[in-house]
Amino acid sequence: MEPRESWAALAAGGVAGVCVDLILFPLDTVKTRLQSPQGFRKAGGFRGIYAGVPSTAIGSFPNAAAFFITYENVKSMLHHGSASCLTPAAHMVAASLGEVVACLIRVPSEVVKQRAQVSPSSSTLRILSHTLYHEGFQGLYRGYTSTVLREIPFSLVQFPLWESLKDLWSWKQGHVVDSWQSAVCGAFAGGFAAAVTTPLDVAKTRIMLAKAGSSNASGNVLAALTGIWRTQGLSGLFAGVVPRMAAISLGGFIFLGTYEKTRQLLL
């Protein structure tokens, strides 16, 4: 990629990330509280629906920017000289590497945000201070592995599907899709990916919210999934699936549509 394209991907990704995270924050709070070990009501119900929003506001731009600059650069490198049949694989690899990089920024923000969401009476700064004091800096990365294990399968589904839907729509109408059409493709791709990866999202939430020293605090995703299955069954594994699908479908529409539009304007 040319430097101008890289900067456009970085800026467009950051703008898209801020837009979607702030607009859909209430849905994310509801989803987190539905997935929390203490249950929806004890976690705050519909009170303090914007608890944890400062953490998201600070982390969303660099997180999304890191993802898209990695995604676009890796995709560009893999596309050179590769056969068209390998294009979905290139998108999968690019999205996976993008998530690994982005999670270095996303996880600390997510840990603080989710703990604030289930403790609406505590401020974001207090949650951050408490985490650092009791768990150290590594406490902010509690759930890094589980987040990556959630995001990579999600991206393996979402981005190839998004790109394929755009290509199909472009072929049908005879020209490249508009930004709103890209947004519609993003909504379908995001909603489907959200549904199939919900159990991994539940496990990630339980690990991030677990008390220090508990079994879930160790970050073992398989153990967390097994524990949820034994105590709550299938409904526990898919806790919060409706608000998650709604949030990510809307998020896919706003996120990928805003990304395409901003990138077009910058280029």
C-alpha cells in the first residue's frame, strides 16, 4: 500500500470505531450484564447504562485504527500475485492478524469498560485504579487470549463474507458498491458472525469479570465454556445473543459503512 492509503485506512478505521462504539454503547452494556455471573438485575439492570463509556471513548479510535491499517496492508501484500480463488483466504489472514494487533489496545479498554458496566456505582478511574492495585498491569490484559480466540473466528466469518457480499453486489449492478451498500453488507456479515461466536463472547466476559484467584480468572476458555454449559446449559452459552446480534448488525452497518465513506473521502 502507498503511504496515503495507509493513512486513509488508519484515519477511516479510527473514525468508524469511535462512531460505532459510542452510538451502540447502551446495547453493549445490556449484553455484558446479561452475560455476567451475577445476572442482569444484580449487575445493574438498565441503570447507569453508560457506565464505562470513558474507557471506550479513549480506546476505540486507536483500536479500530490499528485493526484496519493492519488489515489493509496485509490484504494488499497477500493479493499480489495470488489467484482469485485464494482471495477469501487472504481476507481471513489479514483480518486475523488485524485482530491480534488491535487486541493489544482493545483488551485493557474492554476489561475496565466491562467491570464498570457491572458496577455502575464505581467510576471508570476507580475501576482502573482498583485493577492496577490488586492485579498489576497484567490485570488489564486478563482475557487477552479469550478475546483473540473470540475475535479471530468472528473475523474469519465477518470479513470474507463482507467482501464476498460486496463483490456479488458490485457484479450484479455493474459497478463498485456505494458506501451505504457496503454498510448493508457489513450488517448482514456482522450479525451472522455475532450469532455463531456468542459462546466465545460469553466465556470472554466471564473471564474478564471473574474475581482474582478464581478458576475463570486463569483465562482458560475451554474451562469457562465447560463451566457455563454445566451450570446454565445452551441458554447460558448464548446469553445476550439478541442484543449482541443487534449491536453488531447495527455496528457492522455503521462501522464498515463509515469506514468505506471516510476512506473514499480521504483518497
